[in-house]
Amino acid sequence: MSGDGVGASARRVGGYGRVTGHQEYLADITLTDMLHVKLVTLDCARARIISIDKTAAEQVSGVRLIMTAEDLPHPMPRFGPQFQDRPVLATGETKYHGEPIAAVAAETKDAAEAAAKLVRVDHEVLVDGVFSVSRALDPTAPLVQDPDLRPDDPLANTNILREHHFGWGDVDSQEADLVVENTYEFPMVTHFAIEPHGFMAAPDGDGIAIWSTIQHPYLLQKTIAKLLDLPLAKVRVFAPDPGGAFGGKQNPKLEPLVAYMSLRTGRPVRLILTLDETFQAVRRASTEIRVRTGLNSDGTLVFEDFESNFLIGAYVDIADRVVTKGNYLAAGPYRVPAVRIIARGILSHTTPSTAFRGFGIPQVTWARESNLDEGARALGIDRLEIRLRNLAEQGEEFVPGDTPADGDWQQAVRRAAELLGWDEPLPAGRGRGIALGLKSGPTTGLSYSTVRLLGDGSVLIYSGTSDMGQGARTVFAQIASQELGVPLDRISVIMGDSTVVPYDQQTSASRSSVLMGTAVLRACQDIQAKVRTMAARLDGVDESEVSVEKGMVYLPGREATVTETLVTGLGPLGGELVGNGEMRKDKDLEHPLGGSALFFEFNATAVELEVDPGTGEITITKHMTVSDVGLAMNPLQVTGQDEGAAIMGLGHTLMEHYIFDEEGRIRNLGAIDYRIPTSLDLPLELRSDSIENADGPGPYGVKGISEGALLAVSPAVGSAVTEATGLIIRDLPLTPQRVWEAMMERV
Amino acid sequence: MRDTLSIEVKVNGIDRSIEVPVHHTLLDVLREEVGLTGTKECCVVGECGACTVIVDGRPINSCLMLAVEVDGAEVTTVEGLAAEDGRLNPLQEAFLDKGAPQCGFCIPGQLMSAQALLDKKPNPTVDDVHEGLAGNLCRCAGYQQITAAVLAAAEVERQ
């Protein structure tokens, strides 16, 4: 569909800047009189800091500040979105490879880098670090977190942060014809946004201004206000469009450090991480998940029993939420009479894990779907058939007490199978797999938007969402275009300045089209109501005789555009109409997650592949991904997000993982040794398709979409490898080496 | 040893005389001295392609070339693709039509590699495009849209 309204594959709003080099990302902004910051780190994971000698570093010309823990308030200020455990700088002990110990601010980048190398940190490497689940749970292992940071916590003297229990029915009393039990591992992988994280801070009158590549500018504002004891109104956050984020840029990391450095020097300071430092800043939780699946001989699921260990790193960031939200839906989109889930977040001396596209679901999906396939094989049931047999029907409350299945998921599964040619004869040497992924959308939400219809009929939309590539600007502009009848080239979307744009809770969980989209829609409807009043006044008729719809005003005996009505109605002084919109989903304290799913992201992924018997290399010949999107507001953008998620899923399935040495150092920092998919790693055929039944809770029936196509890639590929080779591999990634070794072991 | 050297370089058609620190890369100098920030910095080891520019007709990773090496050369950055009045070239138009930019951070590099490819090979195949742009990482993984855009631009240029 062409055009500018909802459903059109309109060009990206903000696209012009992106193809001309004029789009301003954080590192493209310079501030007058700015100092450059370089971090001081150690090349080991866990160390006791004995002393820090700044003498040599201070001699470097241009150095203005060397900040250490000593220079910060005591006790060390700590922060975090869930637990206030992350220090501004390491104090006493480093907890992971690359944890900042000090930071140098200098007049030039060269001077900061030179001085950072000269800061002498006398330290003792503590070799008994915790880098694995088994070591973390060993009673002789050191505690990653100081128990004093966890007062009143019965687990404070363990490395278990929290142990969560979910489920329904009684697993132990169920009788199954077949029980399949296995453990599946998922590696540590990193977001690798092409834009490295960046932070700036500057004194701003009697407050402070912060620039960050962050996804959640309002959370950052709260964090800084609390640390510096400032009112929100005195903390101005600039959040330029992130150059990719994927969850890694959700929560504050080094903004407090640059804030303190800026206040100390009285000058703007800027810290742009290297890619290597970004690897040390964010990652996905690695997992070991044991799953017992009970099945009847006809393939009906009887029970699912999970014991799920997430290795979350040294500080919690948002990882406990990843553990709960990821595991709560561990049983997936199926009708299962009894489910038991024990899920642990386990601290370790590794980079703090955080949100990453899929939010814990890719890990549990790898385990659940792979185990289901083992059951299907043992029972001699087709892997597509076993899924269809157990899949929840639309409207079915498949997780007791939560949102019922909100889509025709059968349709998506059948479509994926059809696109792949599931029923067609399998070419020699190939294997196929199909897997289903399900993720809860947001469980709470709060978004405000203001829309201004200016005197010439052009439009400004204010939204606190971060457009990090998902295309939020475009979608919001399309909503306004649809409602106010204004072409996209007369609409601007304003984001990224907390003093200008009203509050948005966060940009995560594929929420923005639904939550902020509704706020924008309501702001447009607010304007429509004012246009209606205006039109009634102009024609001297009662408001009840006027209606406004899709940019048109319908009056007794005539119709006019919104713009015509506006221009006449505003009169010689001009002016504008302002509309406000709000969308909220409140907390539900009775719910284990604090709220039911606003919507589900459902995806079916089907692949066909071949495995090189000589090298173990996997070639994906076909990759079909079908998501239930409710409605594609911009099909071109939906396809881009879907294909991108699918390819990112192939990354952790086939090639990506951190490699550690015995002292917890990441040995493959940076782009040379950590491989992500390139244009030469694509499936020979990759197609995405959308199921659109307009049954979502957002404007026009939309649901969130940006994570679905990643959720089920691993088990679909794993299952296909098994069909092609007979091998069952329960550890990712399926690198040529791992596959080849498995083939050799069999020989 | 001297800390800086003066170089003469033509950037996007404009002759410039720049005093550059000898250890600074072309990327540093483009972004910091010339003020052209369209060229992006990511891995600085020549693996991600975000900093790709065209030097004397060849696509290069500007993070791997010292600025002094471009003395006497002609450099084109992403800012040099559109006409002076802001009119986009066919490749840029195709990128927008096909939805190639998502977050957009890799796009300047993708465009420069694609432009260099089309300059050399006006009728590329899908494999040519995949090969030609293999050094440009896109974590949004919009590879199929990028490829479609390059092929569409080639088609427009043929007409």
C-alpha cells in the first residue's frame, strides 16, 4: 500500500539524515570547552585494589582530573534499575573484566588515553573468581556481592540473587507415557550495537545536563536526580537516537561517572566507549536450563518441569527481571496441565548481563522447543503436528491468571510450515526444523504524547520514545497523518530532550507502537475534538452535527479538511491546536510479574539446512519467519525488524559467544575475534511474513513485533541439524568446530 | 620527529589544506578536524566498515589509514553523495525506498562500499553485492534491504 497513513510502507521518518550522514548520534555532538574521558581498567576479572598512584598520569599535559573511588562521596554511590548495587567506580575490589576503577579527564582524547595508561593500580589478582553456574553454587566459592549490600536477604550469603517459583497444577502427580529430560546451555553473547555506548555531562545552571545513548532517558533522569539530590526539573537529559541498542542501552551505566566528573571540573565531559569496552559493559545472560517434558503417547503435553539457572554477572542491572519475565513463560504457547518453574539469577564475576532482544525468552525457548522435539522423535510424531496439537487456541487462558492467547497462532504456524514446504520431500543431506516462540509484551506502561497542529496545518509530535532503528518516529507520524490528514513530509517527531518532551516510561519490550502509539493517537483525537468545536462554531451548528475523521471534517451540507478548518478557525492571529494523549497500564500487584501481558509476541520459525560433513559448517538454505503482528502499520519496517531479528538469532545460534580464560578475561573482545552475521552469512533464502488479524491492543489492532523473529531460531536450527546429521547438540553456538567434534565423537 | 604534518586533500570536491597529527587516522581527521561526522567510528580495527570512505576511487576503512597518507588524494565521504542542493543520488534514494536504514549507524559505510561497487561494476549480481559489502556490519541486520537497494540503484542508473 502506498501513501502516508497506517498500513503504508512509507519511507522512514529520519531516513534522510541517515543516508546523508547528517543524522546526529551522540558521538557527533561536541560541546564547547569539552574534556575527554578515558577509563582506567585492569586486565583481569577479580582483583583487590591496594592503591592507586596518579602521579605519573597527572604529569601528562592537558590532564584535568583523575577520578577514583576516593574522589567520590562515601559510601560509594550505587544505582541500578532493580537493585542499587552498581558503584560509580569499583571500590575495594573489581568484580569483572574491564570494570572501571578510575577515569581520566583531559583536554584531548590523546592526553586522556596516554594518562589512563599511566595510572598505576597496585592490585592483587584474586584467582578464585566465579565464572560458571557450578562454581557460583559451590559453597566454597567466594561471594560475588558483599552481603552488606543485601540486608534482610536470606540468600545474601550465597551467590544466588533470587530464586523464583512459578507454575500451576501438580507436576509430581501427573502420569506421562514418556518423560524426556535434558539440560540445554546458552552462551554469553553481546549486543554489539554498531554505535558504541557514549555519555556526556555538563553543568547546566543550577542543575546538570546529561547526554546518553540510552533507551530510557526518563529512568536516567531519575537516577541522576537521586544520586545528585537534584529535582527532576534540574536534570536535563538529551537522548539522541541510538545507533542500535537491542536492550543493551536500556539502563544507566556510566552516566553517573561523567556527571560527577563534570561537576568536579565544572566543565562538559565526554566518554565514548571503544567497542571492546562496550563488550565489557553489556551482555546477555548465559543459561543452563534443565527441562523435563511429560508427554502422552499421542503427543499431548502432560507437564513441563524447568530448573533454570541464569548466570547474570557482577551487578544486577535488569537481570532479575530477565529471569522472572523470561522464565514465567517457559512453557511457551502451549496448553500444559501442570508446569513447575524454578528460576535462579546467579551472580558471577562477569560483565553484568542486561536486557537483550527477547529478554530471557531465547534461552528458555532453546531448551523447551529442543526438548519437545526429542519427545516427538521418541514418540514418532511429526514435529509440526506435535506443536499444533498442543498450541493454545485464540482466547484460551493457557497461563492461568494471565492474558489469554491473543492471536490465531495456528495460522502463523501453518503459514511458516507452508512457506518452508514442510510436507514436501526432504532433499538428500538436508534437515528441517520448526520452533515456536512466545514472549510477553509489557506488563506495565505509561506514555504521554503532545501533538501540535501548527497554523499551516503541519504537525509536531512529541514523544519520549527512543528511535533506535525500530522506526518509532515513522509509526507515530503515520498515525498523525492518518488522523489529521497531513502528509508525512509536513510532520516532525521530536524526541530525546527531557525538558521538551513529556514522560515515557521506557523503550523496551516492543511496546512503543502500542503504548506510545496509543498516546499519540489520543493526542490526535484531542485535536480532532478541538477541530470539531471550531468547525461547529464557524458554521453555527451544534457540535453533535459535526464529525472529524481521518483528516476530514463532516458538517451538515458540506465537508472540509482539518487543515482548511484550522486555518479559517484560527483567524488572523494564527496560533495552533495542542492535543495531549496518555496511555497507561497500571501495576497489578497480585500478578507474579506485576502485571499481565499487554500482548504476546508470537513467532513461528521454520528452517531447512545442510551440514558440511567435512567441516561441520551449517548452511541455512531456507529460513521462514512468521510473526503475529496484529497489524503492520508499516510493512516495510516490519519486514526489516523481522529479518533483522531472525539474522541476529542466527548469530547466537551459529557463531557468537564470549570466550573466557581461566581468570575470567574475555579473550575475544572486539570485532576481529567475535563474529556476528555479515552479508555472507545469510540464509540462501530468508523470508518473513506477518499474520494480520488486527487483534492487538494498540491503535488499529497493532501488537509489538521487534523481538519475535529471534525467539525460536536456535531450536529450529538445532532440530534441523539433528535431522540432517542424527546429532543432538544441546549447547550453543553450533559452530563448525562444535558440530565437527560431535560428528567425530560419533565416529 | 614532528608531531603534525600539513596535507593537501580534496574532500567531497573541496580542496583543503590541513595540519594533522601524524598518528591520527583519516577517520579522526575527517570527524574532528574537517567536521564531517557522517563517517562513523565503531571497531577501529578495520572489521566493521562503519568508517568506510572512498579514497581515489577505492573504498577503504578510514580507521586503518593514517591521515598523512591521503596527502594529494581525493576523498569522498557520505556527505559527498548528495548534490549540493541536497538532492539525493540514486543509491541514497534506493536505500530509503527499500527500507535499508534502520538505526542508520552503519549506513554511511554501507553507502560508500555500495557506491564504490557500483562505480566499478554497474551491473552487480546479488553475490557481487554480498561480497562487496561483506566488510560492512549491520547489527540491525538489514542486509536484504541493503542488497535490494543496491540492485535497485543499479537498475535506475541503467535506465
